[in-house]
Amino acid sequence: MLIDEAVIQKRLDVLAEKILEDFQGKPLVVVALLKGALLFMADLLRRIPVPMEIECISVASYHGGTETSGKVEFLDRTLPDVDGRNVLLLDDILDTGGTLHAVIDKLNEHGAKEIKTCVLLTKDIPRERIREADYTGFVIGDEFVVGYGLDYQGRYRNLPYVGILKDSAI
Ligand code: 5GP
Ligand code: MG
Ligand code: MG
């Protein structure tokens, strides 16, 4: 166990409050990255009572292992309409930054007006692209974590907490 359920839920109150302040009066489209951001998205957005559209896109970079492949693949045939809109981009974790970097590029190509990034977790490692998200839940060490949306080979996403995967489970 790294971050327990109650601690996550409390932190979401704080994140939601900041987001609410920043997006006051701005029509908002939320773009969440599947599947890792699923639980985070559901718990965070119910705390942000403003008009919003919720969109999800699927990207892959891990291919099931514990090391990123470095190449980000967009799995949807079409992307949500972000032209001229304020986007809140949600992901589970900021690791190398490759994923958010690629998605931000894509959303910019599609005419997004403003993009703010929000992640539940950020790994405390040096990064060239995307040093930090605009909203961060927790900074963690350089460990492979699962739970609260994050998987190892498709498992553990439904855990209500974030834990470090034991070597014996790999
Ligand atoms: P990045 O592109 O920033 O290197 O990695 C982002 C994606 O890699 C995340 O959306 C997540 O899917 C995956 N990822 C990175 N670190 C971890 C981790 O510790 N555990 C799990 N389960 N996925 C991770
Ligand atoms: Mg992901
Ligand atoms: Mg994964």
C-alpha cells in the first residue's frame, strides 16, 4: 500500500476546488485517457459541479509490461471535438511524459484553445517533456504502481488504493 483510499479521496477535494476556481465560467471539455484514468475521472469530476462534456480517448504505450515502449499509439478512429475549447486532460500517472506530450500535440493540432493537464500521480524522475502537470494529486518515487485505475497486465485497476507491485506478482 502506498496511498490509501481515504487519502486519495481527500486529495481529490483539494484538486477539484482548484480546478473549479480556474475554470469558473469557462465551458469545459474533459478528455480522460482510458483506461488508467477511469476511477480518477469518476471520483474527481463528480466534485466539479460546472457544465462540462466528458470525452475519453484510448492510447497505448505500455503493451502490458512494466516498461514504457516510448511510442504512443492512438487507438480511436476519431478524436473528440476540441476545436476552440478549453480542455482538461486527465491521466492516471505522469512518468516519462511521452503520453501527455503526444496527446497535447494531437489536441493542439485539432484546435484546442487551452489545455490544462491533471494527473493523479507524478513520478519523481527527471523529464524533458512535461516537467509537471497543472494539477497533481501525489508525487511518488520511481516504482511501478497499480490500483485506482492503474493496471499490471490488465489487473488491479479496481483496487481503491494505490500500491507498489511486489516483484513476486510480476
Ligand atoms: P509516460 O508516457 O508518462 O511515460 O507514461 C504514462 C502512462 O504509462 C500512464 O498513463 C500509465 O498508463 C503508464 N504508466 C506509467 N507508470 C506506470 C506505473 O507505475 N504503473 C502503471 N500501472 N502504469 C504506469
Ligand atoms: Mg495510461
Ligand atoms: Mg497500463
